[in-house]
Amino acid sequence: MRQEYPRIKIVVHPECPREVVELADAHGSTSFIVKFCDEQPPGSVIAIGTEINLINRMAHRHPDKKIMELSGQTCPVCANMYRTTLNDLAYTLENLGEIKPVKVPEPVRSEALLALEKMLEIA
């Protein structure tokens, strides 16, 4: 992307591979990426390392900027986001006390907690 667009700004989610995060101009939560795009001047070229719906939303929100997906694929999709529906969320909230909790074994639990805490800290 930098070869094709020398003045490009690259922003990614922190859960991207470490080498991608290190080469990006900025990294952060979804709200961070939205704010980053909002703050770039008209005419900016921005590549976003996340799923396609946020990229499309930012491109439509900022027609005065060239916003594209970083991966070079035509449709980076987070399959897990599509598995969770509004009905799933409503059911969970309405039955919170009755749903069996998911237990995550160590060290996955503590590493995931650390990642979540860092994302919230950045936001």
C-alpha cells in the first residue's frame, strides 16, 4: 500500500499480527479508528486493517477521503461478528442469570483479559 500510495495513513486494530501493528501509523479500538478517520484532512488516503463493514462505513461517511481495506482482499470479514445477532444479545440480556457461563482455561483467560484491558485503556 505504501508503494502505491506514498502518503497513505494506515490504521489497524491492535489484535492484528504484531508486525502489522508495528508498521501501521496508528492502532486502536473501533472507536479509535472512527475518530482517526474523522480527524484526517480532506484528500487523505487511509487504509484500515479491520473487517469490511467498518471500512465501508468510513468510506461512505468520508466521501472526501480515499478509504480502503488494508489486506488487499475484496472482503475481509469477521465471521464471529456475523454469528451474533440482535436476537442473541436480547436473549442473553433477558436470561443472564440462567445462562451457563463459559469457562476459559488458563493461560488463554488471563491473556484475553489483558488484551481487553489494553483495548479499553487505549479507548
